[in-house]
Amino acid sequence: MPTNSLPNRPRPFAVLLLAGATGLAGCGDSGGLAADLPGRMEFVPAEVALDAGGSGRVALHNRGGATLGPIDFVISGVRDAAGNSVPGAFLSVVPSSVSTLNAGAVRQLDLQLTASNNLQPGPYDIGIDAVAGDGTRTVLDVRLDVAEGTLAARVSALRIVDPPSTARQGDVSALGVSALDEDGAPLSGVAVHWSVHPAHMGYVSSTGQFVGFEDGNARIVARAGLVADSVAITMEDRDVTLPLDLVGGTLREDRYTSDLWVHGSVAYSGTWGVRQTSGPPTAGNVLNVWSLSDPATPEWTGSIEVDARTVNDVKVREDGRLAVITHEGSNDGLNGITILDLADPLQPTVIGRFTEGLESGIHNTWIDGDFVYLVLDGLGNGMRVLSIENPASPRVVGRYYGGSSFLHDIYVREGLAFLAHWDAGLIILDVGHGAAGGSPSNPVEVSRIALDGEVHNAWYWPESGYVFVGEEDFSTPGRLHVVDIRNVLQPRAVADFQVDGETPHNFWLDEDRGILYAAWYTRGVQAVDVTGTLLGPLHRQGRVMASMQYGEKNAACRAPGGTCTWAPQLHRGLLYASDMNAGIVTLQPGS
Amino acid sequence: MIGRGARPTSPAVHLALAAAVTCCAAAGCSDPEPRSRSSPTVYVTSGFDDWILALDASTGELLDTLHLDRRFGEPDEPHGVAVDPAGRHLYATLSHGQPSLWKFELPGHRLVGRLDLDLRGAARIRILPGGAVGYVPDFWRSGQGEVSDVAVVDLEEMEIIHWITECPAPHDALPDAEGKRLAIICPGSGELVTLNLDSRTQGPRFELGGMPMNAAWDPDPESGTVYISLKGVDSVAVVHTAGDLHAGGRVRRVPVGKAPTQLEATPDGRRLVVANRGDRTVSVLDLTEFELPELHRVELPGEHPHGVAISADGATAYVTWEGTTATPGGVAAIDLASGRILWSREAGSYVLGVAVTPDSPSA
């Protein structure tokens, strides 16, 4: 939907209905409920079975005497009978939140389960936790039973074909079956129910893709109707570890540090929000410049002050000749970007500030040659593409808005733009790739995948066909999603990675070694082995190579001394990570 | 300037607005007995701290902090704030990320509602006298002249019941004291657009120029007069919206400080308080005189005065200053009789909106 139109405007007939409803609701009583009682939510029914299409409906009542709101829904992953989260399966609730629920009021909620891959026969469970603004909560159990196909009843013999006897933890084995009917004729298209025993040993998909979680012995069972076969697989330890040593860093506590970009022997870091220090509070109105003449210990060499309260992002063009920094919360209300000349990398000079049409604020940016991709703050604004062929006189040449939500971040590679479009999901645009005839001045949507909201950032790895997508959700908490775009027209969520109690931030991928470095706020830097085929929960597969929480344990993210990692970048063998509290930390990945 | 005259509006508009007004007139929508409190409370929003501070109106003492940090790690920018006339609820807009309208119960500050607004940038929240309907304009700063909306919100159900689409980047949409007229201020086109809420027709439009930002109706509803800050020409426009629209002479300008923004009239209609964003001052104008002479020019402790609220007894104005990218913002209480600052305090970064509960300090 490449427009600037906003969604969900009531049609005139809807206005009539709403106006009437308002008159009733606003002036009505609360059905005799005692006003001195607190609000109390209740789902009716208390348990919902989705239909074969994955749809269902439930009512949310306020049985108490006081208004509750807003009511947000925290939705668990879709879990199979073994308790494993099913990759690529998500339940959505419409509306996604309830603005307010007065005493005695009822809201109907529609439930819909979507899955990137076919679900295999069997029961699935999802939990919905409804949480009101004052902390009142209630839980709904949602169940889906996927029936066996009609072909299953005709199977008289089933055999797992050429299974491996051993497999390494986290490696994916493609299992197949041979199914025969009572006449010994092969059957194709039989829906096989796969399972792993014991369940904690692994996960197997509807197509027989198996991944093991732990070392030891596992038994894989394939069943169709009353017929089954099983094989034993010995799981071996993945044994991937990465020494990740803290070798240096900075202590820059006057402002919160935001994004980081390293080029040559210089690092550039933005600043964020308002920090209360021992003196007056300071805002994120500077770009800091650091010399890496001693690579392990960045040395602050100066800063550029701009009209902003947050310089959220900084990017350096690949040739190192210019940089772009973003403005939010400027005094003059114009925001926009500042383009810097890096002829002397340690002494950037301002080429100019560009604000026209960018007054809402710029949150993130990406430079691809002579084009700058900009994330314009706010619903309905979306992306702008600037031509910086003449950096002193940039001009807007392209724009795109994906609808539903605000845009948060952009990553451009090989003619594809990956838009982290928050609740609209991951949106892939052709900006020169050829898949859809797009260009920077005419971005064309290729495909999108909703995931489960709060899509924050993305990194595309062409060699593997995977996009690593960050979900910044502080409630569930968020996780890293792996999206397979080998068919770019049909992206599929295939795996995820999560860390208990914390949500991810930005990523950097060492594509030579297949190591994903993920900033994880209080949990520091996570180094994850992403080699090979990826399936299911990566955090259960022995793929964590290092987890570096370099600050004080149990400290809050923006507490002095705490770990609060924002963005990593691998550069010349060192991993630099911006930290909101400290500035930059330098880590040495081992071999 | 002469207005462009009335334009018809759709029946849907009429019905939506009529329903709202009717509801406000019904007893069921309002609390007949405003709650008692020892002292009014002042609320100020900090756009870059993602909070609302609740302050004792008499002393500036911090009573509570309401966090509107919807997206930790992202500035959400609380912007406008208002208390309904009965003092039962506090409303605030978030203008960044997913713009939204938040509703808190008073007293106690229990969060009871949050409405996502399909707006590019939610500006102020203004409330009809009965307290049942609010107006939130879409101050679409990046719109480059494209028209954007005013959301009409049923505050009981926290639902959008209508969109008003009149002009580019409206910043303020203010009903008059009787809920009969609505003034929409359009910086993007330099206009004042009026709607007649009671007769359900469009009122006159006025081309004001000078980058109008905010409005204050004269408390006397018979006058039909609205005061509008003209940020670009350092003055306040006095616009007479009632009577013959083609008689001319219905708009005049009164100079104030530099780059005025919010302004409010005292309930008795004797004073107009104007925050002059460009020169860290507040103008107190005498509305009893035709020329609106400036009685006081009060210098604030910080840069960029922004929000104005006035106590129910009309004696005190509460004025915020945004601060700068290098200095904090805050709020000051000004004695309107003397022009003296009674108290002031810092309140965060990018301090914008301000509201005060209707309790009288002497109550």
C-alpha cells in the first residue's frame, strides 16, 4: 500500500452507527454494578477452540464496578503437544487492544492463527494474557486441533526413509517417509504426524524437518492414522563456543549513547534522550567522534552539536566520504538530517541540514550510494528516499508507507529494502533488485510478513537467504525472528531466538563465520551460531556461542554501571558495541 | 481578512456532533459533585522524559509521576494534557510513535483508557464543556500542505466517532464555553476554521496568515470572539466570528512577545495570558479594554514558553517552558494580579502541555 493514507477511517455509515452508540454508551448506566467495586475482567468462554481455519471469537467482559483500560493482550507462542513453540505460527487478536472497558461493558474479540508452514496433525495451545492499565489481568486458553488428512486412514505401512543415526545439536535433518496403502501402492500427500521422544530433545516440523535440542538419544516417531514408524537418533553436542573478551571501551556518562558506526580508524556514536547526571540533565544533541588509533580503546576526539534532543542514528557511506545523522526533538521543530563531510574523518564538517518534509523527525537512516533512506517518525509518514548526488542540495526522490503502523528502521542490500515496520511487520521493497521493477525513486513492495508485531530492525544475509529480524517488545519479551526469503515473494518465519526477560536491539552479522552478534540491552551482546539451515528455537540448540553482560549484574538498563547494549559492529576483528550508559565497549572475539 | 463563508457539511457530520453535544447535556455523563481536594493539581507533560508530573498548584511540590513510556527506548512525546470540567479524568496525548490518547482517573491517577489515534502527530486534547467529547488535531508537520484531520473522540467509550477534515496540519481544535462552536487552528494554511456544533453547520473561515497556532475563546459565549496566537508575526489575532460574515473588520492583531504559542483567557474574561515562545516571556493582556493593553510581561526562568493553564478562580496562570536541547524545561505559577512568579520548577526536557484541576485554591 504505497500511499500516505491512514487506515481505519470510519465510513459515513459507520459514523452514523458510532454516533448512535456513543449516545447510548456515554449516557447509560453500568447495569446496576456497584461503583465502589474494582474492575474485573473475564473471558467468555474461558477456553476457546479455534475452527479448522484457525479462527475463533471470544467476549471480554468487565464484571466489576470500575472502568478498566487500556487492555493489552500478551500472547504466548503457539505450542504443540510437546510444549514446543512452533516456528512461524502466530495468533493475532482483533482488536489488538481495547482502549477502555467500562463497568458492565463487553468487547468481542476475533482470534486468528496464521502459520508460515503447514501445521502437522495434533493439538496446539496458545495463552492470551489480558492486562489492564492498572495491572488487573485475566487469562484465556486457546486451543487448536489439526485433524489428520483423509489419506491417513488409507495408510497400511509407513517407513521413515534413510534417517541419520547421529546428528549434531541444532543441525537440521530432513526426514522423509514412504507410505503404502493396503495394496502396497505408494501414497503421496499423506499428512504425517511427527513427534520427538522425549519431547525436550527436539522439534520436528510437518514436513519432517528435525532439529535436536540436547545431546543424548532421541526417538523420532512418524504416524499416519493407526500406522507408525520410529527411528533413534543420537544427538551430539554442538560444541560451539566463542571467547568474547572485554578488551577496552569508554566511559562517557554525560549523555546516553545511541547508535554506532565505525569506518576506518574512527567511530561515530549518536546520543539519545535526556540523561540526569550530577549536573543539569543533558539531551542527546551531539554526535561523538572517537579515534581508534588504539583499536581497543576508543579515544574521544570531539563532538558535533546539532539541534536535536536525540541523534538516534548515524551512518557512514561505504566510501567513507560522508555521513548522515538524524534529528529528533529539535528546538526549531524542523528536525530532518545533517549531512557531514568526512574528508578529515576525525574532524567532520557540516555540509548541510535538510529538513523539508522531514519535520516530524528522523529516527533511522541507511545510505546506499547516492541515496539516503530515511525513517520518518510517526504514523502515516513512512520512508523517504533522498538523492545526495549533490550532498549540499539533497532532494526527496521517493517515498513509501506500508500502512497499519509507523516505520522504525531500514536496511538496504542488493536492491532490496527491508523495512522494519513495527506492527505491519517486515516489508520488503524492490529499490533496484528487479523482483518487482522498483527503484529508489519508485520503491515497489515485493512482499511482507507480519510476524507478531514490534518489528524493530532487520539484517539480510543474501548468501543464506535469511533475514534476521528484531522484535522490540518489552512485555512478552521480544525475540529475534529468522525469516527465510529464498522465495522473496513468500517470506516464511522459520526460527527464533530469545533471551529470558529481555528484548533485543540491533544486530551485526559476521557473514564469513556465520556468527550473529545481537545487542540485547541488559543482557549485553549475544553471539549466536547461525550457520546451516535454521529451524525452531535457536536458543535451545546449543547455538549460543557467547553471552557477554559486561556491566553490573542485575542493574537496570539505564542505571549507572549497568549493561545496556544498543548496537554492535564487527570491524577489523574487534566487536565494538555502543552502550547507552558507557559509550562504546570493545570486545575481542576469539577464533 | 474576510472569511470564505459557510460550507455545507455532510449529514454524518451533523449527527455525530449532535449526538456528542446531546450526550454532554445529559446528566448521566457528568459528575454532579466535583470531588473535593485540598489544593488543585497542575499537570505538565515532558515530551522527552515520557512522563506527566502532577504538582501541587499552590507550591509546585511534586505529587506524582505518570509514566507514558509506551516504548521503552523510544521517545514517545507526551504532548497535550487536559482535565475534564468535572475534574474526574485527566487526558493526555502521545504524539510520537503510535499517537494515542491516554485517560487517567482522578483522583489517584489510575490508568483507565488509551486510544490509538490514526494521526501522524497528535497535538492538543480539547474537551467539550460536558466532558463527553474530545478533539485531537493531527498536527502533521511533514505534511507539506496536505490536509490532515481532527479526531473527534467519545471520551466515555474512548472511541473515535468522527473525523473533521478541513485544513493542513491543524494544531488546535477548541470548543467554546457552551460547546456551540468549534475553532480549528490551521498553521499549515494560516486559517481559522469554525464549525457550528449546535446548528450542525460549517461556520466562517478566516485567512489569518502569520502561522496561527492556538486558540482561546472569549469566556462570554455571546461575543463569539476567539483569540489566536500568530507565531509568525508576534501577535494575537482577535477574531469576531459572530454576526455578519461579510461586514469586514472582524480580525485585528494585537502585538505580544515573540512567537506566541498557547494562550488562555481567565474565566471572568478579564485577562488573556500568552506564552511567547521566542523570548521566554509571558504576556498578560487586559481584555476589558479594546486595545488589549499588556498589563504584565513576565520573564520565565527558561527558554521557549509553551503551555498555559489558568486556575478556576482566574488568579493564577501556570505556564510551561520547553527548555532547549541543552537546558531543562519547567513550569511557573504566575500571579495574574501582580505579574509575579509565585513558584517555578524544572519538569524535564521538552516540557509542553499543562492543565490544572478545576478545584479552587480556596476550596
